[in-house]
Amino acid sequence: MTPYVQQYLLITLLTAAAIFFGVAPLMIARLVAPKKPGLSKQSAYECGLESTGDPWVQLRVEYYVYALLFVVFDVEIVFLYPWALVWNSLGLVAFAEMALFLAILAVGLAYAWKKGVLEWH
């Protein structure tokens, strides 16, 4: 066997082990768990209290917009942090590319601000 095939065999074995160790406890629990259904066990509750009202509650769109803006700027930090660690060795081109990336995000933030998306009503 070539080293190339051995590496893929190792990855395959590790993947199989990960799947096994994730699925095996669930299967064992399903087999050995006591099964005593009843009205109290099958009733829906939240925090130990009976549920009241309609479960389908319509949320305001602003919550989703805030979540999307958080994800955008969270991803920005994911790209910015590793770049900041090595920016001296990357040169001027990498600095210009990151400046362009930040400018695009700043334009998006300015647009959202101008449209009033960031206003909490």
C-alpha cells in the first residue's frame, strides 16, 4: 500500500470511529431505556410549566436583521484576525485587499444605518 492510500485509509477509519462513537450511545439508550408512556410524560411543557397560547409566534423582522448583521461582522473578524497576525509579512497588496474588504463592509453598514435598519423600535 502506498503512503497516499494509507493516509486516506486513516481518514476513513477516523471518520468511521467518529460516526460509531456518535451513534452507538444513541442506539444503546434506545434499547435499554425504560418505556413507560403516560399523559404527563407526553405532554408539552416549557421550563416545567404547561404551555399556553399559540406556539407559532410571529417575530419582528428586525430580530433577523440584527442576527444577519451579527453574522456578517462575526465572519469579518474570522477573516481579519488571522490576517492581522501576519500582515507585516504579506506586503502592500494584502493590505490593500484587506482595506477593500473592510471598505465593502463599511459601505454595507452605512447603507443599513441610512435605511434605519439599526434603529430599535
